[in-house]
Amino acid sequence: MRITGTKNGRVPLERALSKLGLASRTQAREWILAGRVRVNGDVRTQPLYPVNPEKARIEIDGVRAAAVSHVTLLLHKPRGVVTTSSDEKGRPTVFSLVETDVPSLHAVGRLDLATTGLLILTNDTRLSAWLTDPANAVKRVYLVTVRGEMTDALVKKLEAGIKDEDEGEALRADRVTLRKASGRESHLTVELSEGKNREIRRMFLSLGHEVTKLKRVAFGGLELGELVPGAWRELANEELLAAFPGLPVTGYTYR
């Protein structure tokens, strides 16, 4: 995939290796500093050396680097699974659920331990960067259950914006629909276009309502549908482009 916007198609060498899907930027930097990377026949030891990854001949340990095919997956994340590649407490990770040999696979944003639902995994760093850029306002939709009775007045507060006093941060939902309310608990649908850390939980807690269930059911034009917890499927390029019509890309290549 090529995303427009880089000057003359050039990016720092460490970024080029990452965007080719060959390594993380940290690993790429280590390779470059160790003298393992050549560009057009010359060893380059500066991670910020400008290069056009689509035109330059890049070699690692004498072997020409080829772009890895871009793969994007949609996973139904279960409760109790962490969104990291490894966990010091030995808890299962989303990557342990995916049986694939795709290199450099990473999650687009995170869902916390107790949150379930739609999670995108990809090895395309440019795609994940675009999807998580607040300027692109990609919509996320969540089903939320909270303790206690929510009212229309409180819903309006969420849409107008509230302040998390503990963090000193402004939080706001794009749209909130109150589906059911009782003295015991309330059920809502919440739409966001910016993925701040634990935003929904903090938002409701600021109003005195603890979130007891949280499930993401849509991300842009992608929907969770009937996918069961722990299951995943690979997204075809046509589906991905249709789900995110503002994505400024050309030339998607999938395996």
C-alpha cells in the first residue's frame, strides 16, 4: 500500500523498514546502527537517512528486502484477554488467538482487559496510523451497560462534554442513545471518533456510574456481526476500502 503525503516518497530509513512490514522501528534502528542495512549498495548507519522504499534497493545482511503483503484481520476480542504481544502476568493475549504467520502484526488501538468486541489487527503501520489519527475522526460504536439509572439529562452531558477531574482531561461522546434504564442498571449505545485511554469508563464514572459491560460493535464501516468471541477473519481489500472511504490509499496488496 502507498499512502500519499511523504515528500518525494522519501521517509527515514528506520521508518521505511517498518512500513515494508519487515520490523518494528525499534528493531529497524538496531539493524541500521549495527551496519546490517545497505541502500543501493552502500551501508547506511543513520536511522534517519532519507529513502524511497518503493524505488531504493534495500538489503539486510546482504539479502534484498521485499515488502511483506499487507494483511488486516477483524477479531472478536473476548473478556480477560489483553491487547499486547506478551503479558508479564501470563494472561492470554489477542495474538495467541490468531493462528497466522503474518509478521509484524499489531493491534489498531487497544481494548482493555474487561472490554470485548471488534479489534483490528494488521501489519500495515500506515493503515493503523491513519485509523487512529484523531484528525480522521473514524467512528467507533460501543454497547455499554452501567450501574444505576441514566437519564436524558446525563446523556446530554456526555454529548456536550465533561471533564475527568482525576486526569484533568475533557471527554466527549459524539452520540449517546439511551436504550433502557432502571434503578439497577442502564443500557446505552455510545459513538466516539477519538480513542482516548479508557475514555468510556472514565466518562461514565465522572457522572457516578460504573461501567459493568463494554463491547465495541463497529469501527468505521466494519461491524462485528455474528463473529463469536475469540474468532477472527481476514478482511479483503475491497471490504477494507469500503469500510473507510476517506482512506487516501492506492495500490493495496494482500497475500
